[in-house]
Amino acid sequence: MEIWVKRFFLFLVLILVLSNSFLGYNLFAQEQHNKDYFPTPNTVIDAKPDPKKQNEKEKRIRYIITNDTKNTLSGNRCFEEVTLGMGFQYLAIPKGQPLNKNGFSRWWHNFGVKFIITLKNGPFWKMKVNKKFDECKYGSGDYMG
């Protein structure tokens, strides 16, 4: 074999060995780590779950009461996800039913809910909802809601 071929193969072997040692790769076996190396509950045998970190904060949904389903797109998944993301949902209750006994009690309830939504989503939340209403209405072809 010619000398340049031997040198080429020697160069390739040398590059392979050096790249594995410099980059920390080991082709033959994995290194054993102690349990402090991975301090997660899934890898530490004696770890106990922290209930404060495990439970996600429940999101409270508030309801805006309406007499009918006009301009609420009830059943439209796109619009319901938008309203749930803002922390409220439209609830259609006919007049005379509980929570909608008279107009003043409905107005007072809706005033409180809209005040909280304004604090949470900003003063222009209704414009955002109307914009998403049109997008979901025309995007899904649901013109009846």
C-alpha cells in the first residue's frame, strides 16, 4: 500500500478518536452518574412530589348572562376557545329562570363580570372579542350564532 493511503487512514482514525474524546462521546459504554446529577422526581428514587408544583392553578370561568344565543356563536369551538382564554363564557338563560329573574339582576351580575374581565384583559377586551367573533364566524361558515 502506498504511503499516502496509510497516512490518510491514520488521519481518519486519529480524527475519530479525538472527536469522541473532546466532545465527550463514548462509543463503548455509558458513564454512570450519581443520583445528584439528575435531581428530578422521575430519576431520584427517594424524591417526594411537591403538591404545590404538581397542581396547576384552576382557572375560574365567569359567565355573561344573555336572554338568547344571538351573537354568542354557541357551539362554535373557535369562539368558545377565545372566550375561555379570556376567562368568561356566554350563558343563554331565558327570562324568568334563576340567575335571570329580572333585567336588573342580570345587568348587575354582568356588570361585575365585565368589570373583572376589564381588569384581567384590558379596557378593549370587547373589541378583541368582536374581532375574533367575525374571524370565527366567517372562518367556520357558522353564520347562525
